[in-house]
Amino acid sequence: MKAIVNVGLKQGVLDDQGKATHHALDTLGFKEIVKDVRIGKQIIIELNSSNEEEARAEVTKMCEKLLANTVIEDYNIQIVG
Amino acid sequence: MKISVLQFPGTNCEYDTKYAFEKLGCDVEVIWHKEKKIPSDTDLLVIPGGFSYGDYLRSGAIARFANVMESVQEYAAKGGKVLGICNGFQILLEAGLLPGAMKRNDSLHFISKYHTLKVINTDNTFLSLTKKDEVLNIPVAHHDGNYYIDAEGLKELEKNNQILLKYCDKNGNLVNMNGSVSNIAGICNKEKNVFGLMPHPERAIEEILGSTDGVNMLKGFLQ
């Protein structure tokens, strides 16, 4: 199985990349439809495990320790496969 | 005075830092990140600038787990003096030795130029030879120098005189160069033995470099 981890800035922390991209989309004619843009990163981890619960617990530890900086970032984990 | 300067893959200011402190008469040793211990006679540990581990994941995020960092944590906990410059500051934030975090500059540009800084607090070793409100001209060179701390954390920094430097114009009026909360360019911990700043004082030590304002900053550690 694998874990798909999405990491992004917390709500309330200004996302300058999202803001700049939002502005660019506005100028490209998508102003009406675009409400907000947030930019994050996706980390895909292939796992040697078939136990979803164990996998989620381990990946949570990875997020807390390294993958996200919880001072400014949130993360969510999807276990697939 | 013995100064240990850390070196990670991607560090690029270790020899500038060595040069600057040697010029001030210090004995300087560059320490590879795989070392388990920093030299026991270290009077000041410097984490210099650069792009440790290519800035992959986040600036400083991988360096903080290097072998040598455990020894740095112990050294700092015992009151040893630590100075993080640029990437070194980012590493200290990731390691939890200083509060807050770094984001990409709000302009999204890498900023490399001389910038003026205002001295905010001088009741610490680092800035003890500078004067409060003095304006220093020091180069900056970073992509991720947009300092973030929440409102509560900022109050703590202010209350404990932990804010060292803020970005300002030539006349000392504060300016926001990169999006940093409260225009912050450098801070220290509550105990005032761990210091971090984005600008590079080691690059402002000779007239030919354009400024010598960095000399009095680095000299603060030599007393």
C-alpha cells in the first residue's frame, strides 16, 4: 500500500504562492469562478505494510517529525492500495 | 576563542564565516555534519548559510536531523552560545531551538542585496557592541526569509526582548522586505544564548565588501 500525504499552510497563515497564483488566474479570465487558491505539496510514500491502521499511525509520526512543520503547516494522509 | 562552524552538504558560507572570525583572531574549526560531537572547547557554535540538503522539503528541515545536531541541542541546553545565519537560522527554527518558522518571501523572489537593519535589543551578547536603534548595513541573500510567528508568540518575543533586528530604510523607518511578521530579521531565545538572523554579518567585514557593520556584531561574541 502507499500513503499520499498532502501538506499545506494552515488556514490563517498567509499563502503567498496561492495568492500570486490566484491573481494570475484572475488575469487569465477566471476571476468569476475562482474563490481561493491554496498551494501545498504532495508526498507519496510506498509502504511495506498491509495493515492500514499501523500504516496511518507510522505516517502520522513521519508528518509530525519531518514531513510537515506544524508551526505553519497542516497535513492529511490517505492510505491507498 | 574557539569557534566551531557546522558544514552540511549544500552549506556555502562556512569559509566566509571562518575567514571573518579568523580575522577577529579566533581559532575556527569547520565541523562536518556526520561528526557525533562538536569540539568540547567550543566557545561559539555557528550554523552558517547555504542550502543544506538542497533546501529539499523545507529549508533546514533535513539538516536538523543530521548526526551533529544532537550534540548541538545538548550544547545549547547547557547554555552554549549558538549563532545561526540565514540557512543556519532556518535550521535553528526547524530544530525548535528558536520559536517560529520560515515561509517563502512574500514577493516569491530570491532577494540578494544590501539592506539596512535596525537594532532593537542590545541586552544580549550578540548585539552588545551595537547601539539600540542603530542602523546597520548588512547583505541579505535568501528565498525563505519570511519569518512567521503567531500573535501570542510575537508578544512573548517582545516581552522578553528577544527581537534582535528588524528591516528598515536608511533613516531607520521600519520596512517590510519579505513579508516577515513585525519586519523581523533576527531573534534570540529567551535564555539569550541561541541567536538567529537572515542577513549575513560575515559578509560585511571589510570596506571592499561595501560595509564593515558586521564586525561589531561578530565581535560581540568575543568579549
